[in-house]
Amino acid sequence: MMPNAHDIAQTKQRVKVGMIGLAAVILLIGLASAIFSAVRQDGAVTAVGAPKADVVANLIVANDTGVAATNEPLVDLGVSPGATSVTANSATPATPAVP
């Protein structure tokens, strides 16, 4: 069976579309590679007014020195009273006054 002109034209069109698609994918990969290499060479960009990591780290270290570690953050903030060493057995209940 001999292929007719319509089948040959359709095959040529499919090959052209496939080659154009392959070229587009290769072009996109090359473009992405160029963008990522340019970003890598530029280095990190910080926003205007953004905190600098090395300065913040030094401030945190300076603030942590000399601070006593407690396990009661609410007491440190003054929200609740501190825990006392008084146990329930040593506390005496108040006795009502007799008239």
C-alpha cells in the first residue's frame, strides 16, 4: 500500500510541530539556566530597613549574658506570683472568731 500525499503532508507537519516543541523546551531550559546563574552571582539582596543577621545575632548574645534562667515566664513578666516552697500540709486554715 502506497502512502498518499495527504499522509505524507500530515507526517511532515507532525515532525515540524515536534521539532518546534523540542526547540522551545531547550530554549526555556537555557533561559532558566541563565537566570539562575545570574541570581547566584549577584548574591543575597536585603530590603531597605531589613534587620541584618549578624547585628541581630550579636544583640541576642549580649542580651542573654547575665540573665538568670527561670522556668516561670509568667513570673518574669509579673503576671502571676512566684511559686513558694510552702506545702499544703504546713498551711493552717483560718479559724473563725467565736462571739
